Amino acid sequence: MTRIDPTGLDTRPAQVWGGVRLVPLVRAEPVPGLRLSREVYDAADGCVDVGDGTVYTSYVPHGFVADWSGAGREEAAYGTRLGDAPPAGVPVRAPHRRLARRVRGERRLRFLPLHLALEGYLSLHFGGPSVLWEEWSRAALRRGLSPRAEAAYAGWEVPGLAEALRVFELHPGQCGVLVYTADALAAAFVVPHPEDYRLLHPTLVEDLYGELVHQYAYYGGPVPEFTARIRDGAGGVRDLADLRAAAREQERRWAVAHDGLMARDLLDTPYAFERAYRMGSFALYRFLPPFARDGRGQHIGELITDHKGRTAYLKTFRLSDAQVRRGYLLRRLASCDWHPGRTAEALGIAREELVRRIRAAGFGALLDAHGLAQAARNAQEG
């Protein structure tokens, strides 16, 4: 599996509020055998011990519970109390034991929405240099990229999003939504059952969104609404059956245009998938993009698929350009065994430019000034 399979999900005409566009996703039939609900925690900030002495700390307003028992006992809970803004420094409290944890003796799994994906991005080559070349400090080999931090905005800080979600009209059979700001895809959210979506729809305002999403919503102007144009007269609409057929054709054209253009970056991108948990005939994955420097929007996310690979649950986070550059740089360094000279050659740039990029990406603390100078002298003597 390298791409997200949207089989069974159909696009409906968008709804617009200012610069925010919400595109409904509906299913003809719910995904059988899986339900999703919410579990509210006593605080919106916390930490998770992910092993090897590493602790993942983030804003966690709630968790999700995936239930494949068929009993349907879980119901989404409400009542999370949120402050005016996320805390600048997150205090350490009793951690959740794991990002995804099975409820003992039951066919249910608790996991933190989006955090499987974010932890995967933050741990990308977290150990740092695999070989201590002279350009890297010894502290880099001992500590790697610790601590590693990325910034995000809560949904209520994205201009217009809370209002758009409040006035959003749910469709029959709706199981998901694509969120756009200034017509750039900000996030995708899909669940297995319409009742799950109806209860979990308000949680979108509590989710995390990238810096680029916030900027587009803040500076972008209003986007055009979906408008159906139906001809009348000769060869056009003569009765209600013709009108119904014409309306459905407009919906079909909208779906084709949307899926082939607006959602192309999400659906056509090949991802690196890592399975986090097997749940009967379902599997929970997190995924990372290729970090290609092609100007297209790139997302990290998490996914639950059925035994045929079809999407039952999906949640994505759009990376900013700076986050894509950091991922790209780490990938290229790792592929060249963290050798600055070979990495610079592979990128087609000078060693000095590579050093500048490493520092601009926030990884300058890994470099050793004496080692860089020595390497430069060795290059001149060679």
C-alpha cells in the first residue's frame, strides 16, 4: 500500500464560509464491523512515553476509541473544557502509556488522534548521525535530534473555521469532510459510520492545524461557492425528472473536478506507511509523505483500513513548507550516511550551502565548528 484508497467515499458539493471550504464525504453504506468514538481527558495537555527514554509532549484534548467488537457500546463523550490558548510550556503529568493501546480483554483500541502521525514525523531520524563524521559534534551522536519540537495551531485559532463548522449542514450518509483554507487542502477527516461523524464533527475545531493553514485562512480572501448551472429550453429541462438528472450531473461534474484537482495532492501522493496496530480485519497505520520538493501540499496522517485496503478512518495534518524542507533534508542526510560532503554532492550544492541549510532548519546545534573548519582545510589540501 502506497496511496490512500478512497473507495466507497463519494464527494458532495462544497459549503463555503468566507475563506473556508468544507467538502462533505459520504458513504452509500457504513464500513461494517468498526465504530469510532471519543474519550475525553481531564486536561488538554500531556505527555506520552514512547519508549527508549523518549517522551512525546503535546496538546491532547481527547482520544479516540476504535471498537471492532460489534457490540456498539461506546458513545462519543462531550464536555472538554478548553482554555483561551494552549500553554506556552506544557507541564509534565502522568503520561498516557502509549499512543495506541488496546483495552485489556476487549476488542477496542484507544489512540490519540493525529499524534501517531506527529510522533512519526518528530521521530524521523531522531537518533541523529549514524556515523560521527568530523563535521558533527559528539553531543549529536549522544543526543541526536533531542529535543525536537514543531508548532501547530488549534482549530479555534484558524480564522473562520469554528464558524464554518458551526453552520455546516450534514449530508445523509456523511462519514467525513475535507477542510480547505483559501482552497488549499488543510485536513481530511473520515470515520466508518455516519453516526460516528455526527458526534465527532465538533472535534474538528479542537484538532491541530499547520502554520500554512493558519496563514492561508488569515490572509486569504473569500472563496467562490459551488454553483450549479442547469440549462432549460430545447434539449434541456422539461420536467422534474430532467431537473433531477441535471442536478445529479452537476454533482458528478463537481466531484470529478474536485477529486482530480483540489484533492489530487492528497490522493495521488505515494506515502510511506507504518502499521501501528492490527485490529482483527482492520489495521491502524501512520504515514509520511515523500518530502518531495515539487511545490505540492504534503500531509502526514493516520489511517485505518479494512482487509481490502479501503479507508475506514483517516486524519491528516498538512505540513508547512519549512517542515517539508526539514523532512527532505533529514532524508537526504540519512541516505548519504550523514556525510556532509556526499550529501552536498547528491544535492548538487556546495558544502557551505549544505551547512547553511542545516542551520536554517534548526539543526545547527548538531554541527561541530572545529570539525567544520578541519574538514574545510582537508578539502583544500586535497
